[in-house]
Amino acid sequence: MNLTHAPAGVDARITAVNGEGGITRRLMEMGVRPGISVRLVKTGPFGDPIEIRVLGYSLAIRRNEADTIEVEL
Amino acid sequence: MDEQPRAKAGITIALAGNPNAGKTTLFNSLTGLKQKVANYPGVTVERRAGVWKIGTIPASLIDLPGLYSLETTSLDEKIARDVLTGEINGLPKPDAIVAVVDATNLERNLYLVTQLFDFGIPVVVALTMIDVFEKQKHQIDVGKLSDLLKTPVVEVNARNGRGKQQLVESVGEAIDSGQRNPFSFNGGNVTGKIFARYNFISDVVQQSVLHNDLEAHDISEKIDRVLTHRIFGLVILIAILLLVFQAIFSWATLPMDLLEQGFGSMGAFVRSQMSEGILTDLLVDGIIAGVGGVLIFLPQILLLFLFISILEDTGYLARAAFLLDKLMSRVGLHGKAFLPLMSSFACAIPGIMATRTIENRRDRFATILIAPLMSCSARLPVYTLMIAAFFAGQTIFGFVSLGAVLMLAMYSLGIIAAIIVAFVLKRTILKAPPPPFIMELPPYRLPNLRTILQNMFTRAGLFVKRAGTVILAISIVLWALMYFPRQVPGLESQAASGVEGARESVPPSGAGGLTQQTQAAPIFHDQRQLETPNSELESNSRQLQNSYAGRLGHFIEPVIQPLGFDWKIGVALIASFAAREVLVSTLSIIYNVGKDENEESETLISAIRNAKREDGSLVWSPLTALTLMVFFVLAMQCMSTVAVVRRETNSWSWTLFMVGYMTVLAYAAAFATYQGGRLLGFA
């Protein structure tokens, strides 16, 4: 499943980051890459963006970006 | 760059690190130079340097923008790369890099360090936030970390100075030994390289860090359960914004009044000490009144930046952007545009400068183009004057102040116009797919007083500098436009009968004439205005009519007539193209309030209320006042902003486009207000 659909508050494992170009590169450079643990923390008040937790820090990304991140529980 | 202290010995050291890693706090601590902290998009927009003593040798320490990486395309990253490769004019390639690494966020911070290795410059790691890290029940083996990175690692605490001396020694040694880092990270393509770096980092971290309680939810997450809650979060955000506005609009009043009185007294003192003449008039009416009239807004700016600095320093502003991003993205803006736009309520200049870290060029330009629509503090005196003159003491439903409603309406009009313009821009000339949004929510931290004060005063400094340069120059030009050509006193009685008779230019009289009435830009209230004999008033009026400014006002009168404005308002509009608040001082000059210190007289407000056209009808009505306010909401009347936009977009076309669309918008809205109001029966 992709990260947008992961249950909030549960640790998941990234299996793939499917996008390409600058955004995906930036995500990977900030540590969001296959093999690491990620947690969907919460969704913003208007449904977007979402807050995720990776490498021990919090990151806000939009659903568009989250949709490119494949995870497994 | 010219302002950077140059190191005599020629040693240059770059300070690099992630945003929120404590880099600028360390910079302040090492150099003691006044400098603001990088904590939120848009703060560290300028590269700063200070002198840092390496033993006895003074080195030039360059504070790079906060960076996550050096390989993507943002402006900050390009600047940082250019500094590190020595491609910036006048800046030698650094002899060493101090890499600031946040111990609580080791892996991601080390990613940048592995990129810094690639520049072939000795790197020294300054490890910050150790105290926080250890409080979280983690342990870090600094010696081991240093061995694994083959790089000196020094624990520092910028707040209490711990580790500063050791950092000096390590950097000195690193430069002397000229050590280069042996690592190379080749993983083939771009993704491969990122993996290679992170694999290396994972190894390093696993061997040097002992996590006792990795899964402990940190305190920031607990705070965020409230502050980014979908309901409470928004309520608190609105409350905070209300508090900020309350501070700007009411707490700032007292210091502003004091400043106003101060400049008034200064002008009076200078005039009393100097002999009458052009030089005195220039000094008092042109320079002191002009620059003083702008500096009056300093308390508001300081207060706004105090709040923004606190919000930044604590980490709250990122949460605000998180809460508001969806709304911003609906009109095609980035959540990061929130800070520049909010800053623009004080002044568009720092706001526009704060757009630099919006990476996408189109998003950034869209933000720049709408920033001046936010009602800045320079519009306040215009709104206040109009409300005081025509709407004071009136209420709606018996208890809601009409003035407050109008004030709110003006702010809302600017915001709504900005939303519409952004919406249109992002669907036409700045069309682009939805912008990426990747923003760190940094851990909450207690604000550091020194950091906040430095931040506040640095930004206030930008404003003062503006007052001392552009505004000063424009004040002098405008003063001259209204001062010349001078009238000969002997011609006055003749000219008084032939109304338009005195149009041709006459040689300067040398004596005070018009300008004695123009002392120190009265703003609106409590200013004792003084009556002058009728002939004197007429003479002054004619002087203005004859001046270059007066002629310009007449020239544009046909254009502004449909807005209900006469040529005198035209003069004020022309003058306020320099800066909006100049409208008030220009109106007081035009309406000739104040001269003989001993006599009672009308204030600027009643002068406006009683101003008549040549046919004897009143110039102003509540509708005219409202029209003028609407015009001021939307018009681009600030030369300094124009200059900043030119610099930030590096394009005259965009700059002129902005001036053009705002002028058209302002005219159209003012036209609709005035003509619509007349149709509805308001005169």
C-alpha cells in the first residue's frame, strides 16, 4: 500500500519510492528511502499535508508525495 | 558582501549545516556579530560573515544558508555550492568547513556532511544539541564517531560556550594538516549515490550511538497533539495571529507617538538653531520630516519581528505552515509562502526577501507578486486618518465600531485580492503542476533571548536602512518638487485675484514661504495646528499650486476625477508613490496646517473635512475617503518594494508587471467604489 493509506501511528517499512525528479530526490536525501521505518503521524486539518516520522524527525509532505511512497506493515 | 569583515590573514572558514541544527546560534557565539538565526524558511537569506579568531589568527567565518543537501536546485543550495567552490566574486575558496551536526537528528545531518567531504576542503564536525540528546536517554561515542568519519568531531554548546576552544584548536589543526577526507560515494546514478551515502551513515551511527529508548515519543509530538490538532490547532493559530495583530495595532501606539513627538521637537529645534533659508527648510521639512515620518513605524516592525522570531525560534511557524498549507495550495501557493505573506503585513520588503527559500521559481514569483497586497504598516496611517476624519465614533448595531469594521475590511480586501491574483497567475503565466511540499517540523525548543533580539534588530535594521537611503533620497526629491519654483512675495497680492494667474514659474524668494507650514509631518491626532492669516494661506496654496508637484497634480486630475479626487489629492498620490505613509504628511502640507505657534487652529482632520474645490463644493466625503482607502489597499505605492522586487526577481519585466497590474487593479476598484457609491446615493 502507499503511505497515504497506512494507518496513523503505526510503524511501517518503506518498500519503494516511485516518483522521479527533484521531489523524489529531495525525499530520498532527507532519508525517506526503501528499507527504512516510517510512521504516518497525522493528517493536516484540511486533509493535506500529512506529517510523517522518519529517522527520528518529523516531516510534512503532501499527499501527492506520500502517494509515491510504498510501505508494508 | 562589501560589508563583511575581511580577515587580514586571508583564512576563510565556511559554516554549514541543516536548518534547525543550531548553526546560526553557533555562528553568533563564535563571532559575537549581530546575526539572525536560521530556523524557518526565509530567514537566512543572506550569507553573513564574521571574524572568528583561530588562535591569534583572525579568520573570516561565512554563515551558509541552512541546507539539507548540496545537490538539488534551490537558490540557497546553489549559493552554498558556489561559496564552497570559491565561485563567488570576492570570496576566496574556504580553507575549512565547520559542519554543524544536530545530535538528535544524526543520520539526516550527516548526509550533508558526506556531501561536504566532496569539496576537498578539511571538514570539522561541530556536534550540537548533545544535552537534548542525552536527556532523551541516548548516548553517543564522540571518539568513535570521529574515527569512523575520519574527521575531527567536537561537542559544542553555543549557549554556554562549551567546546568553543576545542573547536578552534581542531579547525586550526585541520587547516595546518590540510587533511582531506578519503571517502568517495559512487553508486552510479543519482539514487545510487544517495544510497551509498546513507549506507555509510547507517554504519557510522550504528557503531557510535547507543539508543536506549528509541521508541519514546518525544515531547514535540505530545505538544503537537494540541498545536497541530485539526480543530484546536486552528483555534490556537487564529488566537496567536490575533495577539500579534493586537500588539502591532495597539501596543505599538505609545512608542509611535513618542517617536512622532521626538521628530517634531527635533525639527523645531533645528529650525530654532539655524537661520531661515533653503538649507534649513531642506533639513527640517525634507529630511527630518520625511525620514522621521517613516521611522515612526519602527515600533510596529520591531514588535512584528519579535513575534515572528519567537514563533520561528520555538518551531511553531513550521506548524502554522503545516496547518495552512492546504488553504495556500488551493490558490496555488506553497505553505512556505505563509511566512513571507505574514511578514508583509508589517512591510513587504522583508516579506519579499523571505521568499528566497521557496524552491520552485513559479511559486516564489507568485508569492512575491502578491506580497505587496497585504496591508503593510505604512498603509495604517492612511486608513487611520481617513477613518478618524470621516468615520470616527460611528457604530454599527450600536456597539461595533465602524472604524474597526472598515479597518478589517481593508485588510480583508487585500487578502482577497491576493488570493484572486494568485489564483489567476497560477493558472496563466505562472502555470505549473502542484508544487512539491517537503518541510521539516523541527522539535519545539525554548526560544533563546539573544537569538530573538538579534533576529529582531537585524530585520529592523533593514527597515532603518531603507529609511536612511531610498526614503531619504525620495524625501529630498519630493520636498524639492513642492518647494520649487519659489514665488516672489511681492507678486502675491496681484496673483490672489487672478486665480490661475500665478502659474508661471517665479524665482525663489529665499524666505520660508510654504515650507514653514510643513514642519514635521503631523500624523493625525493631538497635533496642535495653527491658523494663519488668510492672505498667508492663499499664498501658500498658490506656492503649492505653482510648484512642480502642484503642476503634476493638475496634470493627472482628469484621470483621477472619476475616483472623486481633485488635484490636491493627486499631488498626495504622486508623493505617496515613494511610500504610502507620505500621503499623510503631503496632505498636511497641501492643506497648509500649522504655522504660527501661538494661535489656535484646525487640525489636519478638519482641514480635510473642510477642503473645498474652486466651485466651493466639499472635496471630501465619506465616499471619497473610502475610495482612497480602497485605492491604497491595492496600489503599488512604494518605491522601495519595487526596488526589492527587481532585485529578487532579477527581472524588470516582472517588476513592471507587478506595478502595472496593481495600478490597474487599484484604479478599477477605486472607480467601482466611487461610482458605485454614487449610484447608490452616497455622495
